[in-house]
Amino acid sequence: MKMTYTIEQLKDYLKKHDIKPSTIRIKVLEYLLNNRIHPTADDIYQYLINEIPTLSKTSIYNTLDLFLEKGVVSTLSLKEKELRYDINTYLHGHFKCEVCGKVYDFPVTYKILDVNESKEFTIKSIDINAYGICKKCNEKINKEEK
Ligand SMILES: [Zn+2]
Ligand SMILES: [Zn+2]
């Protein structure tokens, strides 16, 4: 499902997060909203360099750092070398397919975590990661076995 956003909507999104809109910030935000693939900084760079030939990797990192600080994105805590970014900052789990490397979202409720009762901790973020084989890869493996 691809959604498109107007420049005005993207600007408002940034302003709501206390970020001054700039061309790069708008482009990075647009990419993150339209591509819910938990991209790395490099994924974003490789895509946007086609649109902005003068783009530097540093400016991508700076933009993502700012987005992180302002709560526009969160980072995934998967066992990976490169950080992945997520525009969906609500509580959800991540499933990483160990065959194709894709990362999928899955819903999580606070209830199962049994942390609401806790008065000892003030929880600011929770990471829930699962690893295995996705449906597509499972189907491929099953076909090959036949
Ligand atoms: Zn897979
Ligand atoms: Zn996610």
C-alpha cells in the first residue's frame, strides 16, 4: 500500500515535531512514510541520490539524528551491523526473516508484557524482536523440498 503525501502535509508533519522543513528533511520523511521497510541510512541515501545529486551521506545521518531526537523515527534493535529506522514509533514487535533478511512488523499489546503493574520502572521504550523464517521463504523452501 503506497500512500502519497503533499509537500504541505510533509511540512506540517515536521513542524508538529518541532523541525524546520528543508528539502532534505522533507525528502527523507517522504521516503520513510512511503517505504515502510525499516530502511538503513544507506537505503535512504541510495534512493535519494537519484533525486538530489548533490546529496551527502552526512546530511542523511544528520537528518536521521534529528528525527530520532524529535521522536519522528525510532531505531530497531536487531542483531545487525547497520541501524534501521522506523517511522512507526508506536509499540510493535519486529520479526526478522533469517533467510531473506526482511523485517516485518507485528502487533504487540502492553498487556502481555506484564509491565503496566510495575511501579518500579518508568518505561520509555520497549524492544521486541523475533527471528525466524517468513511466510514467503517458507513457501519457497516447501516447494524446493517437493
Ligand atoms: Zn523471508
Ligand atoms: Zn517497525
